[in-house]
Amino acid sequence: MDIYIKNMVCNRCIMVVSDIFKEAGLPDASVQLGKVSVAGSVADEKLGSITNKLHAAGFEIINDGKSRLIEQIKKLTIDFVYQKPEDVHVNFSEFLSARLNLDYNYLSTLFSSVESSTIEKHLINMKIERVKELLVYDEKSLSEIAWEMGYSSVAHLSGQFKKVTGFTPSFFKKLGEQKRKSIDKV
């Protein structure tokens, strides 16, 4: 049985959800971002208890197919931004379509109808949060960051950064951690 869970965005989320399933007597549950696989079925009473504990931890069980697909799009966006594909400059729409085996126009329309944003804006916001993180770490130059994030130039990255944050990358670097968001808030 697969149980789909909303708001899982990092390894810490996997740990929390794993602990909830272990406490519920399901230590062999296989937990991945957005999905938990358990052998057999889960009794309604136990599932209700798990649902309550997940909710208290900021998670939610997803029951309908469209919501699951939206969560998959969000998870793949995180994968794309944080664990770049082999070809750094691969087109995101092609990446998403290939991974989900669905037409990008359908995915885009569905995402926009459910979320208050487009897939493109969501991707840009995720990339800008990653750029903020890289700027705070201060290990790479802006041109290295631009290349890693798939921007055509530093000017393109800087322009998009300023449009989203209201700051230039160099000014943001001076501000540091205080203006970053956690990726589940993007």
C-alpha cells in the first residue's frame, strides 16, 4: 500500500515521517519524499492515528490523484534544483514531462489551476532560494552559481534575483541568513 504525503521536502522530513510510522507499529515502512510504502494494508484506526500525528508535524495525507501529481511536480522541482541532472542546461519542461510521462501543457495547466502560481514561477522561486543558500555559504563566485543553476549569464541571474527578492545578489550576501526561506515555504 502506498500512502502519499504532502509537505515532505527534505531528509529531516523523511526522518520525522519514519518515526511516526515506527511509533504506529510499522517499522518496515519504506519512506521517500512524498510517499510511504507499507506491506499490506493499514487498519483505519491506525491510519487515523498516523494522520493525526502527521498533521501535528506539518504533513498531510493526499488522497486524490491531482494533489499527488502536484506534490510530484514540487518534489521533482526540488530534485532538479538541488541535484542537477547530468546536463546542467536541460530544459525543465522536458525533464518534468519525461519523469512523469505526461504532456507538459497538461502539467502546467493542472499546477496553475491548483496552486496560485505557475510551474515556471515555482521553479524560479526554488532556484532563487538555492542561490540565496549558495550566496550565504560564500564558497562559489556568482558566475559559478549562475552556471550551476543553469542561467545563461550572471546578468540574467542578477536580474531574476532582484525581481524576486528586491535585492541584488551582492547586497543580499551582506544581509546573510535573515532573508532566506525554508523550501517548504516557497
